[in-house]
Amino acid sequence: MSVGIITVGNELLTGFIDDTNAAWLGRELTRIGLAPVWHLTIGDQVGAIQSALESIPDNTDDVIFTGGLGPTHDDITLRTISDYYNINLEFDELYWQELRARFERAGRVISEINRNQAVLPQGQTIIPNPIGSARGAIITKAQKRLFILPGVPPEMKAMYSASVVPLIKSALLPATVEVIRTTGIMESALAEKMGQIHNQYPTVTMAYLPRIIGVDIRLIGSDYGAVNKLKSHIQALVGKYIYGYGATDLEEVVGKILKDRGLTIATAESCTGGLIGHRLTEVPGSSDYLLGGIIAYSNAVKSEILGVKEETLIKYGAVSEETAIEMAEGVRKCLNSDIGVSTTGIAGPGGGTVTKPVGLVYCGFASEQGVRVRKFHFHFNRKMNKRLSSQVALNMIRLELENA
């Protein structure tokens, strides 16, 4: 069984809105063991929708449409698909009255334009919308099922979870899906270390999923034992780069280690501008271990608050191993934490020199055992350099604590 995704909307093509629906559906479908085999994004035009229907691969059993089910002139998805398959649309008077009553209860007057949302394709299945007014539909034609959903993300997600997943899962063989999360190693190096181990497990599909902050390894198979053996094999080969499984983020892993060991942490951030602290506070319960942070962007703050020596800044510069050491020690002392972590670097696009190029970053880690510093050099834009700097800093905390 295979599934495809079609997202509809001019705003998606022009980039005014990110196509988060396709990404979310891809992850959710993969989670149940059915990775999408095809995805198409099209505009709100009759011809585009017709061409998309003609382009559906023959080996695709189910297709999920999102977008174009609202009340405005460009919400034409359901009508166009129905016309394509010669399905008559009928007006659902009962649902129209329900909509009118719903608007009245909210103290609003329903517009005649909303009548679009009370039509349904004759002889097909309606997908109820528990949180909105645009219902979806399931159209079965040419030995394929088309699940037509609205583009508003909360509505789409609610309808997918309640109505689409049960139907798709009922036709699937039970599958085990395992995601192994790694960081600190590129996809090519990871693949080289692992070699051809996937060939030893022919019943398991293995895929590398690179991201800017790491590489996920996805395993899918109907044989739980084989998936688990391959997972253990990967752990033995590249275990030091693995920080978690499933949807676990690095900040969650770091937070759990700190909490389990009863340790506190404080951050001194220059080039990351508070991003490490932000990521740590994304985890519920982070107040148990994160005491606070100082965004020491200027040299004055580095020296006056964190205690970085003036001679250190003059001799070595703000972006240096020496400054990172004193920042980490300084914030640990200033906030009386068990651990102090620091970042100082050149995020770009300007500010670099021959000896200190854009993307140069130092991360410091201070504890009662002493201070360690690591040097990194990234080659991306400002936003990505900051994101990567926060990632390596968190990973440094993880590795230091795991090896302590």
C-alpha cells in the first residue's frame, strides 16, 4: 500500500506560507509505517488540480489533498475533483442550518458565501470537521481513495487523526518504525561508519534523514525483532553520536540528565543570543535545573558582569578560547550553578577576518572538575550558524555529563 500528498494553495507556491501540512503529514504517515511515495504542491486553479489528478502515480493507493475547502472564490478543490470524476454535488440543507445555528450561537451572521461549505459529493463519504466549518470528503474512484481535507492546519490535523488514520491503518500490515537521532556527524561520515549493515537486515528499510542540526536514521519493518537488532547494531557502531530516539530533541535529553543528577546550569551567550536558554526552557520542568542566563553580546557585559578580564579581551579577543573559558566560569560563579556553558563566535555575514572567519565559534563548559572548550567552524548563514552553535553547545553538555 502506498500514499501520496497533494497540497493546494497559491500561497504555498509563492512562499508566503510554509507548506507545514505536507511535512506534518509525511511525519505522521511514516510514524504508522507508511512513508509517502509522492508529493505535489499546486495552485488554486482548476487546470492545476486536474493535472494533479492525472499525475497521480499508478502505484499510489491513497492520496491526501489539503487546501481549497473554504468559502472564498479560490476554494475550488472539492468542486473540481467532483467534476473531474463526474460526481454530482448536492446541497446539504441540514448541515447549512447547523452552520447557521453555530454562527448565531457565536453572535455572528453567516454569509451566503459559506453555502459552499454545505455541498457534498453524491454517493461519497463525508469527513466531519470537529473544530471548523469546512467538512472534508473521501472520494473513491479508479481504485484509489482521495481524502480531501481543509488546509487550515489545526482542522486538517484533527480530521486526519479522527477519520483518515483509522481507515489507512486498517489496510496496513503491522509495522515497527524506529527513528534514531544523531548529531555531531555528517550524513556521509555516518554512512561510512555504518557501511552496508542494512544489507544484513533485508526485511528492514533504512533511510538517512539529514537535517541542519543532525541526521536521523529511520528504520521501518514488519519484523520487530529484525528492526531491534539493526537498531542495536547501529548503536554499537555510532553510539557516541546518538542522543535519542523517536521525536526526542537534544534539549530534552540534556534536561533529563541534569534533572536525574540533581545538577543546575547557567548560560553565558554571545553569538547565540539566548538561543541555548530558549531551547532549554522549551522543555517542561526546566526550572528544576536551569537557573538563568546572561546574553553577553558586548565586551562590557562580558567583563563587568561575567568577569572576563580586560587583558583577555585585548590580547585574545572576544571570540577566543580564553574568553569562552572565562565566560563559562563567570556565569557559573555569577549564578551559583553547578555548570556554566558559554558561546562566543562570529555568526556573520560580516565581522570575519582571515584569522577569525565568519562561522568561527567557541563553546565553553565549566564545572567543579574544570573547564573544557571546543572550537567549531560553520559555513552557513547567520540564522543557521546560530542554530548550529546552540546544537553543538547542547551536545557538548550531553557528552561532558555522560562521560563524567
